[in-house]
Amino acid sequence: MNRKRIINIIPYLLAMLVFMSLLNFSNTSNSTRFAANTFMNQAENMEFKDVNISIGSVKLDVSGIYVENGQEIMFSTSIPATQANQDWLMEVLDEGNNSVVVSDPNQSNYWMEVLVSTLPLLLLAGATIFLFTKMNSGGNKQAFEFTKSRHRIESDIKVRFKDVAGCEEEKEEVKEIIDYLKNPKKFADMGARIPKGMLMVGPPGTGKTLLAKAVAGEADVPFFSISGSDFVEMFVGTGASRVRDMFKSAKKAAPCIVFIDEIDAVGRQRGAGMGGGNDEREQTLNQLLVEMDGMGENNGIVIIAATNRPDVLDPALLRSGRFDRQITVSLPDKKGRTEILEVHARNKHLASDVNLENLARRCPGFSGADLENVLNEAAILAVRADRKVIEMKDLDEAIDRVMMGPAKKSKKYSDSEKRLVAYHETGHAIIGLKLENANIVQKVTIIPRGTAGGYNLMLPKEEKIFPTKADFMAQITGYLGGRVCEEVVFNEISAGASNDIQEATKIAKAMVRSYGMSKLGPIQYADDSGNVFLGRDYSSNGANYSSEIAFEIDKEVRRIINECYENCKKIIIENRDLIDLIANTLYEEETLTYEQIQNLVKYGSVNAVDQKKMEEVPAAEVGQHEEVVDDLSHVPNAGTIETAEEGMVTTPTDEIEGPVVVKDGEDKDPVEEK
């Protein structure tokens, strides 16, 4: 640091010396130089003050100060070194009160005089050369650095597999990479080739980057990390140059891991989309393809990439030899969520009654990032309340905050709107209670939260990899419960069910077009073409069926919706007394939990009954009740909720690529506020 500081001070020192030299030079340039004849003719009439005479063998050097019109002027001259001239000079200068100094020229340093006379020019030339060199080197450095890779190198990774929870299968897939980086000879002796590249695919926040860091930490090798967008610039060829520079650095540090995050920014399909692609991005991708599996070998370099959109990647990037293995890092199940919560709770002060397993059961569909955010929000709420530990009520509120946003307790309904919302949410709840295969209500509230007027958290009884037709029909019936309850109770419908209708229609269309669950038979009519701006063909005409088939699809969708609507209406009418009980209680309490709803169904009160009444409950019924509670696990995608408009909760609106996947989760249909 001191050396750099000295180098930075050098230009200022040079500038100061040049200034002083120029000042001295300017003072010297103001002196008058007399010719020998002129000086000898005017010397007798001049008034001298200070004179310096240097007697040489050839000439006499005379310099000093003379006074003219009251002004002192410096002068200098040289006259022939004869005895007559020397006597004359001494005679003229001895007149007056002037001071005369005679010096021996042999005692003066010739080289010092030369240096003093040429010092200003030398300093000026040196400063000029230094400044031009500095400017040229800085410009060249910037030009070279512009094409250098912007990767970051970490050589001492602290992350280990113990810090990555909820993805045990994914860890098994990458353990071979660790063994190869530690002992490549073992694989070479067997004739095995380790995968050159691994592509991690999964929703955001599932831990793809963390898992890649854990691989580097376990293998104890350098970790090169870069984003796909860091390659692409507006100048053509810059990205390709950065790719070459990154792999050049990686070869020097091999064995190592190169991690490319969001590779879809540079690896999208070439020649697709409006305009036929992008030259800079495609050249960067071509260079990346060559470096991964081209003419040269990159021994000891393992490439790990992550993306949320594998469907838009170029096929050449996904072929064997480049990305040999794709690892899907999916959302964690209940066991995985519990392990993730335990990892993030290491530095949290939790109350003794906090059960992370029960908390994980209430967070279906949450990613690892969401779960970390839940604990962080709970810690903030505990600090806000000036508590020393995080209590369960803090975690409950944190879950609601992550899903829906903060509660707006100051935002009040009118009595009529509040009662309408209560019956709307009760309509969803009663379907979950009375319909087989329907989702079970875990929590229902009419307190405005975020931009929503309330919400209904409903979870399936058990996780299913392959939902059946009955499951889809029950989900559609559950979505229609709020609208039907409004119609039966108030003989009126509101706009609060708009998102219910949207979700129910989406499921019905998926049943007809994708899953073959209609009279049209096992034929897929879904449009699987992607968005042209995401790397798909612009010339695709969308629908791959005739207008007659489109009419039949519409008829089947309408038939499914109407069938579910009639079934929902039947359940609502048959359980009108229970609906009134739950709705009136919800109107008063504003929030009901699963246990309170069960108490209302069995005992007509939100409070738990005494032990004597509990013993009167049939054992089969109690066992069934406990089984339902125990089976509330492994529920995917129930925590993703977005709000669309004031007083109304909606589900995510992203278009689903390929067959529509129905997401189980909470009810998202409060009544629209006025």
C-alpha cells in the first residue's frame, strides 16, 4: 500500500520541480546579456551594485547587477582575457560602492553548471514522458480488462454438505464429482469418464448455488463463479473473449469447479425468437460450446450450471459431452423442510414449545429460501415485541407474512362485507370437510393481509405424484365453494370469486387437453409451443387442432365445471346449518384454525371439550381424526400465493409450459373489497 501511495505522489513531485525550475529559468531569462564591445563602451557610464568576475585563460566572465533608472537589472557578458582588459575592468568596477567578487573558474564544477542549466528541460521532458506513459498504460489496461472474464474465485469454501439440507438424492448425484476431483486416477484406471458438466434445474430458492459451493467445499478445490449475463455485452466478440479468459484461468487452477449461474441468459436456443437471435449472445454460446467439448481438452475442470428455464436452452448445450447429467433440485418435502429449518435455526433462540416438524407441515411448497425467510421474519417479530426467544405465534405470523404479506388490522370491512367474506370462506371450508379427496382446511381468516381481504389455507390429505380424475374434480369443487355459498345464502354473487373461476377453468382445460380425462379420449390437445421471446419459434401458429375440436373442448370444459358446480351446490345446501355456525363464528373470531373448525364440527364450539365428552367420542372417529392430522405432510406448492387486486387473492399467473400442473394449496378467493 505504501508503494502505491509513493507512486501516486510522484506526479505531484515532478510537477512541483518543473514549476520551480521554470520559475528559476524565467528569472534567468530576464537578465541582460551584453556583447563585449557594447559592455566596454557603456561600462564607464553604468552604476554597478554586485559584480562577479570569473577570470579564465581565454575570457573574463562578468555577471552581476546594475542600476538603471532606479531599477536593478541582472546582466552578464564575456570579454577577452587580456591583462589590459582585466586592469580596465577592475578600474571601472572599483568606482562606487559596488561589491566585486573574483572567483577562480578552475574551482567550479562544469557538470554541475551543465546540469543546472539543463535541469528544467530534463524535468519537463521527464514529466511529459511519465504522463503519456501513464495514460497509454491505463487505456491499454482498461481495454484488456474489458475483455477479461468477470468471474470470482474462492479457494477456501466453508460450505459443506451438512449445510445443505432437503436434497439428499441430489447430494448422491454429485458425490462422484468430489471423488474424481480428489482421486482422478481411480476413475482413469477403470476407464470411466467423469461427467464434464452438470446442469442443475429447479425453482428459485431451492439451493442450486449452495449445493455447487458445497461440492467445491467437500472437494477442497477452487470455485470459479460467474453469472451468464456477465458474458454478454453490446460489443460483438466481448463475451467470447471472456469465455476464453475464464477457461484459461480455470486451466491454470485445475482441478477446479466452474459454476455458471442463470446459464439461460447466454445459452438460449440459437436462431429462435423474433429477429432470428442475437449475434453477441450466439457467438458467446458458440465459444462456450467449444470450450466445454471442442478441439481442446479441459482436464480437471468440472462445469456446474444452474437455470430455472431448461426448456429454452440450446440442444447443443445439453448434449452428452457437455452437460452429461441434469440434476433436478425440486422443492423439499416435509422431511426436507424440517432439516432445512434445523439448519437455519442454528443461530436462532427458539422457545421450548416450538416444534420444527410441525412448522414444516404448515409450509408446503416452501423453498429453502422461503423457510429461511420465515425464521428471519419470526426473529424480527420477536425483537419488535422485545422478547428473548422466538415463540410459536411469531412463526405463525411469519408464515402468513411470507405467503400473503403483513396483516392490515386497521383496514376494516363494513358489516355486510364482513359477513359476505365469512360465508365465502366458509363455503370453501365446508367442501374440504364434506367432500372426499378435497383439500383440508388448516386456517381460515377474514383479516385483510397484503392486498387480499382474507384467505383460506387448505392442504391435501396426502401428497400424490399422479393426481387422479377424482382429485381434480374435488379441487374444482373446492374452488367453486365460495361462489356457490354466496349464491345459496345471499341469493347474490360477488366479484371475489373471479380467481376461483380462473383456477377451476385452468384445471378443467388441463383435464381435457393434457390428461385425456374427458369424452374426447386420451389425446393431447395442449399447445406446448413456448413464448417467442423466450427462445421459441415465431412461426408457430399455436393450436394444433381444428376449430371443431376446439368447440368440443369448450363443451367438455363447460360440462366438467357444471358437474362440479352442481355437486358443490348440493353439499352447501345439505350442510346449511354447519355453514351458518362456522360463518358466524368466523365473523366474530376473524380467524379459525384447524382444531377450532374440528371442534365446531363435532361439538358446536371452538373450545375443546372436557375429558368426559372426549371419551364419549367413538374410537373409530378419533382414530380417523388423528390419521388425518398425521397425514398432512409432503404437500407441494401450497405456499406460492400472489395477490392480483385489492381485496382478492390469486394464484401465480405464470404460463405453464407443457401440460398444466395443478398446484394444491390454500384457497385464494376472498370477496373483493369495495
